[in-house]
Amino acid sequence: MKAPRQSDVARLAGVSQSAVSRVVSGDIDRIPAETQERIRAAVKELGYVPNAAARNLRNKRNRLLGVHTFEAVFPHAREDFYFEFLLGIEERAEEIGYDLVLFTSTGTSDGRRRIYRNGTNRLNLADGTVLLGAATDREELARLWHDGYLFVHIGRREVADAEIPCIIPDYVSAADRLVTSLAERGHQHFAYLHSGIDQEAYADRRAGYRAAIERLGLHDRSPGFRGEPELTEEWLDELASGPETAVVAETVGLAEQLRTGLAVRGLSIPADLSVAVLEGPGNEAGHRWDCLVVPRKEIGRIAIDALVARVENPDEEPVSRLVACELVAGETVAAPPQSKE
Amino acid sequence: MKAPRQSDVARLAGVSQSAVSRVVSGDIDRIPAETQERIRAAVKELGYVPNAAARNLRNKRNRLLGVHTFEAVFPHAREDFYFEFLLGIEERAEEIGYDLVLFTSTGTSDGRRRIYRNGTNRLNLADGTVLLGAATDREELARLWHDGYLFVHIGRREVADAEIPCIIPDYVSAADRLVTSLAERGHQHFAYLHSGIDQEAYADRRAGYRAAIERLGLHDRSPGFRGEPELTEEWLDELASGPETAVVAETVGLAEQLRTGLAVRGLSIPADLSVAVLEGPGNEAGHRWDCLVVPRKEIGRIAIDALVARVENPDEEPVSRLVACELVAGETVAAPPQSKE
DNA sequence: CCAGAGTGCTCATACGTATGAACGTGCAGC
DNA sequence: GCTGCACGTTCATACGTATGAGCACTCTGG
């Protein structure tokens, strides 16, 4: 029971293989309707179906887009970082008629996934690949780029001597707008709570924060922002007695800690202090923090579009794109208390 | 910047293309270590990577497994049916070094996905495919089978004139054991709450239920089981006053309705009536029903193994497999009330 | 009646790989 | 010195498709 080929169809229809190829792939300018009909009938009778591999070999195109995460996708997906991106990726791929390859074969025993393994890069199976993962390996990225492989990376990733095309949440602008909106509410004195971990991931947010503070002539003297350990008892005491009316926290976790620290001192949010967070709300339906929302699904879609643009037009310049983040109002920001106005 | 081919590697290493092919694909019986080294070095230097399409064309093998769902995977995945299956599929594929192709390109405007579209079956890009989805289209399945395409289906799916290899939760045995365990608790009189929708999906469960009832000489006179509308006021009245001490419900939803219907009549679960459910617990952390658990992740893994077994050994008979379901204790089963003993 | 254009189709080839067959070399055994 | 054999390597081909070039024929216009 072997799959029929174009040549089988051709024999049945009494034409050549190339005529069949022309009909099935739509190049029918010079093939009269009657012949087309005969060929189509033969196709149907034999149940002919084009061989994707042969087509690909011939065409260099696959309509296949890779998705490479540096960790397993599904196992963590429920609450996970990746999940929403994948939503957008799948959705958009489906819309434009591409299939997705999940590169799972590149896993190592330690649970990490590498692109290159014993010198082999499976990725080239796809026309192009979306890379994502906080733990993206710089060296591999650099090599991939130097090899001229077509890819986009979700999230900012700077690599020396390579210009990685990234789809980046516009944290700079979002942090700036967040501060601006606090200032518009009347806040003048700010503190910044930084996470300490992963310097690079928060660099944009810090830049946006600082830019807004300076542009608007606001005051900030938060120790955390100067790199010292934050959320210590001393820090909290200082905050409680200081002029600050607004705190910008990098993570929800920090904000929660802050809340308890303040409660001990008899202060509440937002009555005494407004707090906004520089990351999206988690799934845990806790306090409704004022925060920014990374449009992950949207980013997934954009990544696919950026990739496909280059796949379909190789002359296209690889560029990074910023994607705007929305600010969402919660219940943790209010006007400054009158006592401090 | 074109991808290097074996012939490029060969030129650099000073050997023939076929020698390169032999080394990269492991057929090295008659190639001395020294030559292998030279070739490997050239491979590395050029960053050679095998062309999947050409390989596939030549071999009929890809180390690529398809995943075809008849609806979008990710969009619903959080709470969804598919999710756990995919977990297992990805996990197992990773372990054995296969990549996964998500067939998304086959979507139609109505949101359904078909395998065959304008005569083209994209699936044949992969070595074999795992199909899943409650709404699986029978005609397409039949055609796929008749075309000799390699696949397994998750969930039972019967198609005339075709023997679809399926991975099937063993609902028959699970339902039987569930009844048996109720009987061991002392229950003699049972009622069965059926969902009315999707006859086929619950057929196995009904069979297992009935088998246990008959084998153990138990009593059942539930109208629902005879196909009449269930959970009517009359039905509830009858149940409340009848000899039944245990109800087996097909879905959690039905069980919940039952609970409220009983509450109105002053009866509670499990004090007055034990209730067990023939489907797994949802994510909603409501009442802890006694129920069965479909080992979805496990099934995903098994599907991959079954598929790969046939991919790697085409003589292998396509067979369906039953996978045992676990029963989990909840808080809705107890001994029958003494008044009815 | 011939040049030129158009029509309907086929020829030949390339895509990159894997592999059975064949080839040349060196060496052991008789 | 010839046969036989193992070894190391290459040759040649097939997989199924797409497509530019080309061929044979018909028609149109001058």
C-alpha cells in the first residue's frame, strides 16, 4: 500500500508527470480545462497527496515554524511564563497556515535544552524559529546568529557581536508611564523596591523609572534603587517616617512583603502609601495590585509575524520590536494622604 | 549564506559525499577512526546540519512526530482536556529524542481542523502522528487509515471498515471496580445518572457499571440508565423514597445537581446517599467527589511509545491499548445509612 | 506562403541524502 | 605468483517534486 506519486497519476491520466505537478500546484496557465479535469479525476481516484518532504526539498520552504524553549513547555505551562506566549504563537501560526515544530529532541539529561548538540542543529528543519526562555544561552544564540539562521527571540537578549532580533515588552515606557500616572495623582516622593535578582531582566524598568523621576523633577531616595539590600527593618522604618507616598515594586512578591511590613507599623495601602508593581498579575487571585500587563499573547503573535516576514522575504532586515505594555488599575494606588501633601 | 551540504563537508575533508553521509548517520563499520575524525572536524567547522527534508525523502524517517488536535491546543489548555495528554507527549518525545510537529496549518475558518485540505495531507511530513480530540472526524480517520498513514488515536474511536489503533482509558474496568468498591461498603441498591449527551463517550463506563451490577447481583432501577430524562423532580422524589443508597454519576456536573436536589429534600451526601463520579475531578476545587482518574499524562506517554514502536518497526501490528484508571477516594462515599441496611 | 505568436504539452534537471554495488589496494596463504 | 579476502572509499542511483527550456503544432496577419 504505497502512496501514489505524481507519476502514477500521470500514467492514469495519460499525461506527463510535469503536467500533473502543474495542475496540483496551480500553475495551470497553459493547461486546458479538459486536461485539468482528467488529471484531477485521476488524482481523486488514486487518492494522491503531495509528498511534503519532496516539496520541501525542492522548494526550500516548509511552512514550518520552530518553537524552541530552553525548558519543557507543557510541564510548567499552567502557571507558567511561557503559556500565554504560546497561545499567541499557535493562534497566529494557524491563521496564516503554518505548522509549528516543538523542538523537544534537543533535551539533555539535566533538563536543559540546547540548540546545538554534538554539532547538530535540528532547528534548521523549520523555516525559522521563535526562541523563548529566560535562561536562553548566550553562546548558542551567538552561534545561531553567526550561522545566519532565521529566528526571533522573545524578550530582550543582548549578545556581543550579534544583533539578535527580539520582541521586547516596552518596559521603559511602561515604567515611565506608571510613575507619570502616580505623579498625576499628586505623588512627589517615591521609593523603588528592587528585586536584587536578575539584573538584566529589570534594567529597562529601572531605566524607565529613573527617566520619569528625573523628567518630572520627582524625589527618590530609596536605598533599594541604589543597590543596597531592601525591605530591611531599617528601610521600612525609614519609609514609614519619610516623606515618600508612593512605592514602585519590581515584583508582586516584594509588594506583598511590603504590605505586611507596613501593617506592622500601622500603615495601610493605599491609604497611607500607594504601591504599584512593575510586573503583571500572577494567577493567584490575591490583592489587586496596580501593575503593568505584558501582552504575552500579542507578543507571541508579533513574533510569528516578524519571523514569517523574514521567511517570506529573506531580504527583510532583522529588527527588534518593542511592544507596548498596558497599565492596569488595581486597588493599591490612591492620592497621597493629606498629612503628607 | 547557504546551509552547507554533505558535499561541502566532503570537499573540505577530502573525501566523498557518501563517506560523509556514512559518518553523520553512524554507518561507520568500515571507516577508520582517523577519517571519521577528519570528517567530524569538517562538519563542525562548516556547521553542517542534515537536511531533514532530503533525509525524509530518502528514508521515510524524520524523528518527527505529529500532534494533531481537532481544535486549537493552547487556547483552551489551562483547564482543558488536552493539556495533560500533551504533557506526557512532550515529556516522552523529549526522552526518546523526537521532535513534535503541531499541526496547526490545517485550520479552517470555522475553527475546526481537518487533516485533508484541498487534497493535501500535511501530516505525512511527520513519521507518524498522535491524534486527539473528542470531535475527531470519522471520515478523515477512515481515509487516513486507508491511506496507510501511521497514527494512534487517544481515546476510543470506532470507524467502520477501519481498525483505528487507540489508546483508551479502561473505563469498563474502572466503572466495574467503582461499583465493586461501593458494594464492598455494603451498598446493594444503585442508581445511575447518565449525561444524555455523547452516547459513545460513556458507552464503556455504562458497560462496566452494568457488568458489575449483574455480576454482583446488585439492584439498579434508575430511570436515567434506561435512557429517560434524569434528574427530574419525579426522579429525585423516587430516589429519596426508594431503597437506593448509592448513585453513580457520569459527570461532576450531574453530581452537583444531585447534591442540591437532595438537599432540598433534606438528604445529604454521603450520610444518606453515597455518590461516586465516573470522570476525573476538574480543576475547580469544589467538593471532593469519589471518582476515577484518567491518567492523561501517562496516556500521552503511552501514545508516543505505541507510535514510535510502529515507526521504528513497520511490521509491528497496530493495536489498541487499554490504560488502567485509578479510583480516588473523596468525601462522598460512606456506608449505607443504617435505616436502609 | 511565411514570419511570428500563441497553445499544449514534455524533457531534463536539481534539490540533499542514503546505500548497495563496485573498485582498488595491500596482504596472507598456498 | 596467483587467489582470496578484508579494508577503505567511491560510484551511481533513487526518493518525489517543481520548473525553465524546448518542441510540435495551430492560427493570424501581411
